[in-house]
Amino acid sequence: MRIRRGHGHDHRRNAFTGGRALRYNTTAAGGMRWLYRGLAQDIVGALPHGARVLDVGTGPGVLLAELARSRPDVELVGVDLSPDMAALAAWHLAPYGHRARALVGDVAALPLSGRSVDIVVSSLSMHHWADLDSAVTELARVLRPGGAVRIYDVWRAPFGKLVAAAGAQAVFAGRAPHRKRIRVGWLPLPVLTRLVLTP
Ligand SMILES: C[S@@+](CC[C@H](N)C(=O)[O-])C[C@H]1O[C@@H](n2cnc3c(N)ncnc32)[C@H](O)[C@@H]1O
């Protein structure tokens, strides 16, 4: 894995490159690991046996590594706009062999075939997405029938805009979106929000 250090700010595309990606990785895989364990606990119950899971904006892939560890039956794919983050995710997922991989890609143009994923998850990424209309269209395209999207983000993330985009694009029209503030790990307050979208 080769990641060049540097200030890591590319405001045209994505800020999570270079030294910033490396520092994020250190925090996510170290002191913040409890957060990903908590999120994985919230997700595993929703995974059908043998499910294929996509994590959008996977960053260093720590959430996927937690899911891989607790659910040996599932196949995992992480996608991230930043090649440096995708490289870090590939490194964290290497112990899980062919059932876990990381790809470079944009939520607005996912590098996956249609109807190829059972559950989409995303943590702390949605508030960075530049094109919510294309994002919801792509999420709906890759989901298999009966699947679901679970988005976890800070409560101030644009959940309302994402739901409005789904309405405007006429996707996820089956069941009403379910949005809830949740507590994760030892946090005393529900600082994260979980949004579940179903086709
Ligand atoms: C704050 S990090 C979160 C990473 C990881 N999900 C976590 O919970 O630690 C946000 C990530 O979203 C990625 N990202 C931002 N916009 C994206 C887009 N349009 N498509 C895919 N990934 C994106 C960034 O490159 C970054 O790795």
C-alpha cells in the first residue's frame, strides 16, 4: 500500500487523501474502534444469511472489518471516492480474502452491477455526498429486491434532503423512510441518526 503524505486537501473532489487519510485511519482503527463495533452490532441483525453488503464511503473500511469478523457468512464490498481510503480499506480487509474487497468509486456512479447487493450501509459519509439525486438513484439501482439501505451519520447531516431526493427520483417508494436518533457504544447521548430506506 502506497499513500503519499501531504496536507491531503483536494477541495475539488475529496478531502480524504494523503496524510489526512492516514490520520483518519489511525483514529478509526484505534481509539474510535468502539464506534464501528457498535455500528456493526446495529447492522448484523439486519443481514440475511450469506448477504452481500456494500459500504458506501467506507473510508479505511473499519466497519466492514468488524462485520467480516462477526459474520463469516457475508460478502463485503467497500466503495470510496478517495483512492487512498480504498487502499487503506483493502489493507484492513485483506485478512478476509475473497469475501471482502474495496473499490474506488463515487456514490453517484457506483462501480457495481444492478441488483447485486442485499444491504447497503454507510457511516459518517452521507454529509459529504455532492449529488444526492444521483446517490439515491444509484443506491436503488444496486439493491436486490427485498434489500435495504442503512445510513448512519451525524444528526445534522442532510437526511431530509436525501429523503426528498428519493421522492423526487421516485425511488425507495415502498415503505416510509425510517429515521431514528441512536446511541452507539458508551456514548450517553444519541448523537448519530440512522435512516433506513427500502425500495
Ligand atoms: C468521514 S469519512 C467516513 C469513513 C467511514 N465510513 C467511517 O465511518 O469511518 C467519509 C468518507 O466518505 C468518502 N466520500 C465522500 N464523498 C463520497 C462519494 N461521493 N462517494 C463515495 N465516497 C465518498 C470520503 O472519501 C471519506 O472516506
